Amino acid sequence: MAKTHNVTEFIFLGLSSNPEVQKVCFVMFLLLYTAIVLGNLLIVLTVMSSRSLGSPMYFFLSYLSFVEICYASTTVPRLISDLLAERKAIPLWGCMSQFFFIHLFGGTEAFLLTVMAYDRYVAICKPLSYTTIMSRQACAFLVGAAWVGAFVHSLVDSLLVFRLPFCGPNVIDHYFCDVLPLLKLACSDTVLIGLLIVANGGTLSVISFVVLLASYVVILLHLRTRSSAGRRKALSTCGAHVTVVTLFFGPCIFIYLRPSTTLSADKTVAVFYTVITPLLNPVIYSLRNAEVKKAVKRLLVSWY
């Protein structure tokens, strides 16, 4: 079927239609978004300026924080502005662009978390070969591969959605252009495309999550031979990463690895992975890592 786009714009219903609730949400999400940008930017600047954070783990952490800022910025500023708007409209091209960048940055984060798990595996299980395996060139290649893999993933999903005919209605019961609400509005049979999108996004989430779990199972088995002090240090580092992985992949698997139906809880889950997770990542990594906390303090003192 040739694609037809009689619809030139979409209307978001947003989080709530209650004006008082919208005002409260506006203040809350404005503060949360400010904290996301400042918190993750602080991590990036800390890693860039601190010589003590020159290991590959912190190199990947700085890129993860940068991606978190980009990821949140694809949805949260729009959400904030729409909370004070009477008509929450977005043009078709804007919707498709938002969809592409959400999956680009979300996919990059998924791949980066997998790369970070591999880094921890090499550091703990092959310490003598760590500097050789995780060289600067290897780290740069892994980050580049994460971006390329995410671009391919996002491009496939975007092309599938863009081929859908949107003839009306044009009201999206969400606060951004996500897969399931768009499939619901298409005026054609979306079963096959829905399965392809779920296979693409769901497979990415599940495979990455399984690789991450397998890495940490191997790490835990290897730690049995370490001293108690060595185990505590390794578990502290890995514990922060496992927490972030669970917070990111849990909601993603809930959204993308199920039949193409919308649920009332979808918007709440979406807030979790588009706002809460980017907010918590710098907190989790800084509070559970003594080196990061010291470097942050040194950076802040140098500013004042």
C-alpha cells in the first residue's frame, strides 16, 4: 500500500487535562529536567577535567551522561511547554523526527550499557590484559559501534512507521510520538509492522539485557576467588551499573516486548524511562563511587 499522509499534524493529550495538575507538573518537570542536564553535565565535565578518572570505565560513563542529556531533551522540553499550551500540536515531520531521535539515543544508551558491562568483565576477569584489550582505540571503536548500531536500529523503526498511512484521527494519547500510539492511529493493518518493530526494539532490549546478565554472572563467579576487600570494591562498581541497567531495560521491555496494544500505565512507565532514569544515573554513579565523588568535589572547589 502506498503511504498517504492526510494528517499533517498530531495532537497530544499529554499527561493530564486538569489545568491545576498541569501547572504542578510544569514546575515539577522543569526542575527535574534542569537537574538532569546539570547532573549529567557535571559528570561529563568531571571526567574530562580529572586525571584520576582516565580509565575506560569513566570514558564510557561520560558518553553515557551525554547521551542521557540528549535522550531526555527529545521529550521533556516538549512535555514542559505543552503543559502550559492550550493546543498541544506537533507537525507530522516533527513527530517523525522526535520518534527517530528517541530511538537513536535510547539505542545508543542500551549499547553503551552493554559495552560498560564488557569493560567491567575485562577489568575483573582479565586484569593483566585490561589495558591492552581496553585501549583508547578499542574504547573509541566501541563507542562508535554503539552509535552506528543505534542509528541502524532507529532508522529501521522510523522507516517502518513513516510508511504507515495516517488518514485521521490525529489525537495521540501520550506526551510524545511513541510506537504503540502511532500504530493505533494508522488507517491500515499494522500487525506485520507492529511485529517487525517489536522484533527490532524488543530484540535489542532482550539481547542486550541477556548479555549484561551473563557478564555479571561470570563476574560474580570470578569474584569468589578474590579477597573480601577486592569483592567489595568490584561489587560496589558493578552494583551501580546493575541498578542503572535494571532501571533502563525494565521499562523498555515492558513497552516494546508485548502485543501492539496501549495500556493506561504506558505514560507512567514512559515518564520513568524518559525522565526518572536520566535523572538517577548521575546520582547512582556518583554516590556509589568514591573516586567520582572526590573528583566532583575538586571540580566544584576549583570553580569557587
